[in-house]
Amino acid sequence: MTASEDRAWFIDSWAVHDGKVFASRRPPESTDADATVFMSVPDLEAVPVGRISTALRATRGGFQEGLRTNDGDLAEIPFDDLRQVRDLVRRGYLAADLGPGSPGAIAGPLPLPRPDAGPDAGGNLLGPESDGPQEPWAPIDLSEAGPPPDLDRAVDMVALATILEWDRHLADKEPDEIRGLMGWLGALSRAGITPRTAGDPSGARFPVSLLDLADQYGARHLRAALELVLDTWWVPGFRPVFSLEFGDWISGSWSRSHLAAVPLPVAPGWPAEVRQLTDMSLLPVIDRRFWTAPRLVTSLDVAPLVLCHAIRQPSRWGRLPGERSAAQAAYDRAQASMAWLEIELPPAAESVLAEFIDRCLAGPTTGSPAGSPAPSGPSAPSPAGASPRWEPPPQTLSASAS
């Protein structure tokens, strides 16, 4: 069903963080609807609703009222069809997981938000003054089948950068932080991501090779944590079989929510507000600006997304001759998740969504009282999330208010 004559699809009410929306085909600023539907994640299939009053009633239960422009006119934003509405709801739902105040961060195993202490050892690896490879990374062309040629190297560098970035959080030798790091190392091992450090003189296998990496980048807290684990868990006189037992011995529990605790430094061209691996794994699939920036998107830019897909795939121990790497296998799923680029939203909808993404990335640590919740939803005066975790009602997804 598409827009026709003076009627278009408009959002009646929307629980942004919960991925639920009511939309009607009607004239702007009217309740004379030809059709009203309800959609909810995960499938976002349109379910007909008998009358628009059901959609309006949802605003009394935590849904935000409508979707309006952020240019001062506060006009309702029209959509050509339900595909556009569906994609906006999906991207808004995913964007709510950005930043230190996200639901994923709250559910993670370690206290978040983490202190924003500026670039650390991980930033030295990915930054312009890094000791890593300086040749240009391969540009990404989503229309081409197969991963770029330097994908494995890019994913390895991002994995090493997350490990080095953990150094700042290990200064107090908190057991939860150390276990969190070891859980991440175990998850990498089980996923088949065991990067070798550049110029490693010892030839040690992962994760013992990380001792040399810590020395190379001055990550003394990381080295101390690794040595502690060596002394505590690895039995003297026995050679550990890392590929089979490392993750089981010392990683403890690990789930998807734990990804919210994995820190990530900022590489050149990335948003300065990036704090965690999941931030850079979401931006390629929700933020059109990621792809329309003046610079080319490279394999390093999509490496965090590929790495997250690799962690979520079934365990991979070893690699058969001729078999694709774990990163190459994960790239296919990552490429499919970026297919939203085929759907173009109205410019006004893109604008309020971009504003919401920026506020989520900034989190409650900038311009908000300590402990305040993350931004709620786009351009409406009422709170966007229907879940009780969002209280008191925060600002809405765009800068406009009524």
C-alpha cells in the first residue's frame, strides 16, 4: 500500500526503543485514516488495526506521539509506503543500542559507561601514528560479491585494538574487568579470530603473544592481567592447548550482551564519540552518513561489524586447507545486514534519525546530569520507550519539542 493523492503514511505513535509503531494512511494532521497498522520487531510485519484510536491510545502507554520535522515547522513527516516506515523503525530500534547509556550497555557484565579517558594503547594501534600497516585499506563495494582482499588483516587489527584498549580499565585490577577481558579472549578464540602481532619475536601463539603486544604498546596493566591469569589458571609444567581449552578454563560465561563491554578506540575518520565495539558495528547498518561521507569506506571501517558477526557464528576450531577464514565467512552475513541501503527514507526522516544517532552516541555523559537515561526517540514531546527502564521521561529523538 503506497501513498496516493493527498494521503500518505504517517506515524501515529512509536515506541522507538522497543521497536513498535502504529502508522496510518491519511491526510496530514488528520485522524481520518483509510488504514491503520501495527508493526513490531523482529519481523515488523504490518498487522491491520480496526481504528486509529487504538494507535492514539498507545501514547498514554509510553509511545511517543507521531514523527515531526526538526526544522522548526513541526510538520508531520509523510512516507510513501510501509517499507520506509519499517526501515525507519528498524534503524531507530538498532540505534538505541548505541553509546554508553544503551540497553545493551546496561545489560552487559561490566559497569558502563566506562570513563572517557581519551585515546589509549588501542588508539595507538589504529591511529594515524600507529606502528601498524600504513598502506591504504581496500575500499568496500557492496555490489561486489566476496570480501575485500585485506579483510582478515583489518579484522585482526580491530581485535588487537580492543584488547589494547582494555588496558585502561585494568588499572585497579578489578576481578570483573579481568574476567571480562578473558571472556573476550575466549570468545575470539572460539570464533577462530586469533590475530598474530606484528613483528612478534617470540612466535608465541594467541593469547600468549599478547604479552609481546602489551610490551610493544606500553600496556602495562594488560600485561599484568595476562600474567595474573598465567599464574592462576595455567598449571606449571603443562603446555596448554589454547585452541581447545583456553576459552573453557578462564573465560567464564559469555553471551551477546557481553559485547557491550568490549571497548574500541577511534580510528581516523570514525566518530569521536565511539566508545565500544558495538558502536562501530551498528553505524554501517543504520547511519546513511557512514556511506555518504567524502572519504571512501574501507575494510577497516566495516571490520568491527564483521568481527561481531564472527563472534556470533558457531565456534570454529582450526582451519582446513582452502577453507575461508572466520572473518571471510562472517563478511557474507555482514554484507547482507547492510542491504537497507536499497531503501531511501524521506530527507526529513533521515534528518531526525541522524540527530537521534548522534545523541545516542554521545550518551548521558555529555550535556546531561549524571545518571540520566539515554535519549529516547525522534521529534515528539512524549517518551519513546514503552519499557519501564526509561525513567524519568528523557528528551525526544529530535531537537524539536512542543
